[in-house]
Amino acid sequence: MRMGKKSTNQELAEHYNETGDLSGFDETKAEPVAVRRAVTISVRFSDEEIAQLRERADQAGVKVTSFIRAAALEAASPVDLTVLSRLARDLEQRAHDVATMAARGVA
């Protein structure tokens, strides 16, 4: 449902809460949408571990908590290294084929 131009902020907010649709809002005055996180989990780290996490988060330009969250969520869907290796070999072969064709003046 598209909200009309005369919708109040309250109506827009209620519509967003129900649908997640931002189309009725003035996008020229965009404000970041905050994600509400209601669950806290305590985790203990050694001094060395937290120092390493802080350094890596700093290198990534994010807060430590954001870094840990992203790492945990990423670990839930790890990369299949066998498939990745196969794709890399295929790409390398294709690049070699293109270079060979270019050298022969085919491309």
C-alpha cells in the first residue's frame, strides 16, 4: 500500500511498523533506520582474544560488538572451500583461454 502525501508521521510510522515499507517517507531527508536488538548474550574472552578482536574491529572500522555479531552470523554460513577452489581454477582456465585467443588475434 502506498501512503498518500498527506499522511501524518504517526500514520507513516504505523505503516512502516506493519509492513517495513519506506516508500511513503521523504527520501530527500533520509535518516538511518535503527535495528532494535532486544537480546544480549554474555561472552568471555581472554585478554589476548579481546585485544585481537579490538584490533580487527578497528581495522574494519566497526565497533567490536558489530564485528563479533558479523563474524558469528558469517560463521553460520561458511564458505565451501572446495567449491571456491574449483571456481578459482575454472576462472584461471578461462582467463588463460582468453589470453591465448587475444594473442592469436581472435578476440
